Amino acid sequence: MIADFLGFITGGALSLVLLLLGLLPTVDISSLPIVLPEPVARALAALNWFVPIGDMVAMLTWWIALLVAVNVFLFVKRLLDMAKK
């Protein structure tokens, strides 16, 4: 019962934080005056040739999505089990 109450409180707090973040204006990263020096840009391009950062980010995104999906499934299953009792 305490765990359910704490889950309710943390869920409400998370929803409130997400609501507040949704009200903030969106910042376009490309409009920021941040420019890498040319040697750094070339070094990162060379590093990307050996370590495919884009592929790693894509795999990490899928991994996080699968973890979230499994946790949502387990949460719904727990709710359904509690409703049956």
C-alpha cells in the first residue's frame, strides 16, 4: 500500500515536471552560436569513421525504447493483477 502511494506521488511529480517542461519554449540547437574549430570537426569526422556514433545512438535509442516498453508492460500487468484481487 505504501509502495502504491509512493508510486502515485512520484508519478504525479513526474507528470508535473513534464508539464512544466512542455511549457518551456523549444530551442533550435542549430541556431545557437556554437561552432567547432575546424581541426576538432575533422578529428570527430575521422573518429566517426572508426566508431560509428550514429549507429550506436540508434541502437541505444532502440534499447531504451524496449526497456520502457517492458517496464510499461510489467506495470500494466501488476495493475491488472491488483484489480483481480
